[in-house]
Amino acid sequence: MSEASAKSTDQYAALPSGMTICFRDFGDEADPAILLLAGLGEDLTFWSDAFFDALVARGFRVIAVDNRDVGQSRFVAAPPPALWRQIAARPRRDAYTLADMAQDAVGVLDHLGISQVHLVGRSMGGMIAQTIAATAPERVLSLTSLYSTTGSKKVGRPALSTIRLLATPPARNRTGAVRAHLRITRHIAGTGYPIDDAAEAAIAARGWDRCAGDPAAGVARQIQAIQRSGDRTAQLRTVNAPTLVINGDRDLLVHPSGGEATVKAIRSAQHVVIPGMGHHLPQALVGPVTQYIAQHAARVGEGGNHVRIS
């Protein structure tokens, strides 16, 4: 049994805001902490056990969270936006923002008594991590933004073929959720790394089983949060945390221009482009990506100077 599997217990942080956020905590509390933030509609299990294990083996304490409106975290009471609002990017007045989601994540750190972390976020999780780095810089040792973007409408746009797939009616049962996940993941995974159908089906089924609310409504509200947050380029220019931006060159969900724009916005950011990679983190890239993260953290000094990178 892997380290992650052996310690895969859901824990909960009841925050002062009234939000309850589910998280899992792996590794030695004495090691530097890394906070993992997943993407749109993804619960914390979308980071694989192999990913958790690799980071723990490299000397991290790993905390992974379910964002609000996914997994075992609280689903908000506000109605989801109508489809026309999503298409027109016209959020409801009661929509939450990426800043609210960033506060959720910082609240988990407060709950655990962790003062500073290395942040790693993918896709929407990258946007949340970027927001934490901009609004709570004292909590951030380093930032890794994985296939994410700035919120500018000029960059990071999904391909038309992807938009068509995303516009299909949402799944309403476990079988439908698995089929939908396989369909979109095959499309966005990139040309260099074919997906493992069995592994991806298991991920989607587990995500459906862990979901504490209506997943379609949760995704709609998360999309709305991204839209309401708008272009964050000016905010990103204030980020002073050491930053690593990683993306593939075959991403049909967040065009690689999103990564390029993030690098331009955050001074001194480093950029890694992985040939053939799309909007997916396959098993074959767990080793290389976690090594990039560990090497980046090791350069920081405080909190990262004993991280194992070999």
C-alpha cells in the first residue's frame, strides 16, 4: 500500500466564514509544507497517489484540499448560473470569486497552524494559487502554476472543439460521469501522453462517489467564480514569490499562451514547457513534474533547503 493510500483520511476544517473545507494531510509535519489545489470540478483525489507519494519522498509534507463546490467540501447554497450566463460570462450577483476560494485554502492552513507553504495549483487551482500569492504573500514560500492562465480573454482560450465538448449536458449518474471524463480527457490530454482508460475511469468514479452535492451545479459556480474574477494580470504583477510556470505545448483547454502570459506578468518567473503535454498529468509525467517542483522549492532557501530532489 502506498504512503498516500495508507493515510488517505478525509479531514475537515470549519472556517470562520462558515465554509467547511475537506483536506488530506500526508508526510512528516517537520518537513516543508506544500499545498495542492486542483482544477475545475476536480476533487483532491484527481492528484494521484503516485503524485502524493513522489512529493512526500522528495521531502514534503503534502496537504491537498477539495475546493468549495466539489468533493467533500461544502457546496454553496446559491443557485448555479443559467447556461446563458456562462456563455455570456455574466455571473450572478451572488457569485463567489477566486479570492473567496483562496481564502478557503488559507483557512485550511490556519486550521493546521501552518504559517508558510509551497503552493502548487493546476488549471483553476493555479488561478487560486496565484491569487493566494498576490493577496497573502507572507504565507507563500514558492508558487508553481501548472497549465493555468491569467484570466485575460486574449490568452489561454480553449479550442473550439473543446468548447463543443464542454457544452454537452452534464452527467447525472456515475456511469455518465465516467464516460464524460474519458471523453474530455482523451481530447485534452495532448499528443505525447495517451491516457490510461482504466485509471481515468477509476478517478472519475471515485470523484462521483466522493461528491457531497450536485457536481454540475458546483462546476457551474466554479466557472462563474473564474469569470467574475476577470483579468488578473495587474494583480499577478504584484506577486513576489519565486514562481515556476509549467504547461504543455498541446493544451486544448487552456492554450499555452496562458502560461506565457503568466510568465510575463510575474517578474522572474521560470517557465517549463513540456513537449506533447496537454491539460492532463499522466503517470509518465509524475516523476518529472514533481522533480521540477522540488528543485524549484529547494532554490527558495527557508523551508525548502532540505527538500530531496534526487
